[in-house]
Amino acid sequence: MSEQAGSPLEDLTAGGPAIDAFELLANETRLAILVTLWESYRPFAEDTTLQFSELRERVGTADSGQFNYHLDRLTDHFVDATDDGYRLSDAGLTVVRSVIAGTGIEERTLEPTTVDMDCKLCGSPAEIAYEDGWVYVFCTECDGLWTDRSDDERGQLARFSLHPAALADRTPEEIYAAAWLTTYQKLHSMIEGVCPTCSGPIERSVVVCEDHEDDGICGNCGRNGRGAARLSCAVCKEWVQSTLGSIAKYHPAVVGFCYRHGLELQYGVESLAQIERRLDEATSKVDLVSETPPRVDVTTEMDGDEIRVRLAEDLTVLEVSERTA
Ligand SMILES: [Zn+2]
Ligand SMILES: [Zn+2]
Ligand SMILES: [Zn+2]
């Protein structure tokens, strides 16, 4: 993959706005101000500002000179000062939200749990687990589709990044569905060229294993499938790797094709049964039609009919064709 050009992070170590932001956050009083303003924030409320005296009282800083100094430093960055008082800026809200989503919830894990779902490779029961911010789908019998946990004997069918907040009040099935939905929304935004985390531009590529072993998991690329899609943000380094089938299934022609065959690709993904139907009924076959430049055909088949999407190396759709049985 090409070097990510134009990232503002290139000068991170030399200082600049990002370092200033980290420095601003590295203080107990300033963090207490942000959290206090966040607690008084309400979505859709017309006015969630706190007056100076109230803010100072809630933060509980005895020394008013110190308090003024810290509040002043936050103003224009994470805090907006208005005629009525103080409130979090958009950047302030984003910072507090990401801390809450990532680490603000007590450590959660889900031990491997069998759910009503089969491995699409061998038909054995699948189980899901959550650890270190990832939802894992394992096959209880075969090698699965990926290996990236060398310490783990179980075959991995999928892995989805998910914030710990997603585990609150959800069953294992609902956690899996939430992971699916979150990942697909991220993927779809990145296919469109917009980073879901920072709104920066996206680099997209097809990776094709040069020396692929077709029998089970390839020793060279660690995947069952020969090709994969990689999308990453040039600004904040957000990334997602997906199957090429998932890229094709975002195209409106494929969405329409599946819909005419009774399968909704873009609704009902909160239900495990619907996700299972998608995996069972709309399987995609990937063919490498040219190596240089890489050209990949992704064919989705339903009821004997086929729709084929040809992808370029940057995941652009070059051509769509349909064949009716
Ligand atoms: Zn299996
Ligand atoms: Zn390979
Ligand atoms: Zn980004």
C-alpha cells in the first residue's frame, strides 16, 4: 500500500495542534471542567451552558486564580465561552465521547459463547467472544477464514472492532449484530471516501495474495480467500479490512438484485437471523481476472441467477453485469 501522503500527523512529534490538544488534556482541573460541562450537556436542549460561578462550584477548585487560568486555556479549543456561560465545543464533545466509548465503561469481556449460527465453511456451530475491544467469531471445528491470533487454536471466521459500551444490556446475539452493523457502517462510509471517525479522506486498495494456497487457510497471507479490501484514513489512521464480497454488496445493483430475490442487504442487520440469511443465501465468489493492474470479479449468486461486479485496484466499480438462469 502506498505511503499515506498529506497526513497532518507527520509533524506530530514536532508539536502542532495535536500535541497542544494532548497537553491541554493532561491536567486534572481541565479534565474536571470538561467532564462537568459534559454532565450538564443534553442532546436537543436549547441551552446547556453553565455560568462561571456554577461551573466553578461544581468543579470544586478552591483557588479562583487557578480555576480561571485552566478554564481560559480550554476556551477556544474544547470549551466555548458565550454571553450566557460555558459549554463544550464540538471538539470538546468529541474528546469526552471517545473517552467514554473507549474506556469510560468498566472492563467488559464475553467468554466464547455458542450462538444460533453455523460456520459457513464446515457447518459446525460458531461461537462469539469479546475481548480487548474486538468481537471474535470462531468456528468450533475448522481453521476458519483468518489467522491473526497465533496463540489461539480456534479458527476465526470474523473479527469486528466494537466499543465496550456496546456490551451494555445486550445478549451475545445482539452484541454480534451490533458489531456487524457498526463495522458495515464504517465500511460503507470508507467506500464513499469519508472517514467515519475524523471525516478525512480514505485510501482504498485490493490486496491479492501472490502465492495463494487454495486449500484452507493460506500459509502466505493468513486468509482463506485470495483477495481482500483494505481501507484506511490518511489523517487519523482509522482502518477496516473486509472481504471483496462485502464491497460488491454495497453497490446498488447488487442491493437491488438481492432485494428482487427476497433479501434485504441494508435493513434488518440488527437481527442475527437476517445476518445469517445474508451469509447463507448471498454468497460471493471472487476471481482475479488480471494481476497487473489488479482486476477482481465478485459474483453473487441467488436462486441460480448471478450478478458480477468488476473492481479496480482502488475498489472502484468498473463494470456490473447480470446473468439470469
Ligand atoms: Zn468451520
Ligand atoms: Zn494467500
Ligand atoms: Zn480519519
